[in-house]
Amino acid sequence: MTGRRRWSTEEILDTAAEVLRTSDADSFSVRKLAAALGTDSSSLYRHFRNKTELLRAVADRILLAAMDGHHPDGDWKQRITALALRLREAFGEQPQLAAVWGHYGSGGAGSRLVMEELMQALRASGLPDEEVPVRYHRTVILLVSLISSEAGISTLTPKEYEQGMEQFRVAVLGADPAHFPALAHFARDIQPLGADRRAAFEEILAAQLAHIEARIP
């Protein structure tokens, strides 16, 4: 009798990433992953203690991919901007995993690489050491929020996107000036959330870096 195939950790994570391309973290389960691998859930628990640990490992692989071949260059603001854009691009290729990262976080090698580069850049800015952890925390929250929200828009089907645009046009262009004077005044100039996303990302990040720069002695 042939024994059941033993899957490696990397093979499990590869399949989990594929399953997450067509589903989200809420509907994802170890049982569903086991079915995709043709095995039972108990065999996967030898590699990961629970679903949360598995999802964190999948998200961490995106961070590893983003940091692969990364060579810090420029001043501290250029380094943080380059890091942020690498993360945005990496999660843009697998937007479902951006939501996983935002919800579960990660704690593997990829996470350590991102943390190290960001903290090194902040130390290079001239911030006092006691300020670095706080500014690191605020910056990471900003990046996770921006990347996760942008990824959420990316996962919409064309039909869902068009329905959203129609609702946006009705809500904005159809606003009654008597009740919503500001909205009616600016209606034709307001862009939907999905528009001009890279420029918005860079502008919001630049504002955060300017805020940090203002705290440098």
C-alpha cells in the first residue's frame, strides 16, 4: 500500500496562495487547503498550529518577495519611499493577500527584513532613538492601511466595479444642494476611491515623512 504523500512547507504555502487568489481569508480554511492538496487537515497541522499561523506565513512570503534583491539607496526618505512602493507592488500582484497581511500581520523572515530596513532608515533620519519605535509603528499602520484598502478595490470584478461607479455617480452628482451644499459644489471634481491611486499613495506617504522630519532635532 502506497503511503500518503508528504507535502513540504513551501508546497503548502504555494497552494495556500493559489487558494487565496480566488477566495478571501474569511472563507479560507485549513480543510479547504487540505482538499486542494488531496490530503487531510491533520497532515497540515504538523507544519502550522492553526489557520492564523498559516495565513501569516503566506503573507510573510509576499514581504520576502518584496525585499528580494532590495538594496537601500538614497537618504532616509527615499529609502522609506522605495520600501513602501516595493510593498505596494508586491501586494498589488496578489491583492487578496494584502487583506490577509492587514488582518493577521506576519512575523517571519520577510517581516524582519521590512522592520530592519524601516528602522534603519528612521535612525538615519536623525530621530532620537526613543522616537524611532513610535514613528516606525505609525508608518507601518499607514502602509498597511493604504495597501490593504487599495488591494480591496483591485479584487472587484468588472461588474462590481461598474456597479460601485454607478452608485458613486448617483450619490455625488445627484446630491441635493439644499442638504449637501459642499458636496454639490465639488461634485464634478471629486474622484472615486479607485482613481489615481499611486499618486494618492505617494502624497499621503510624503505627508507622513514630512511629519517625521519635523520631529528631528
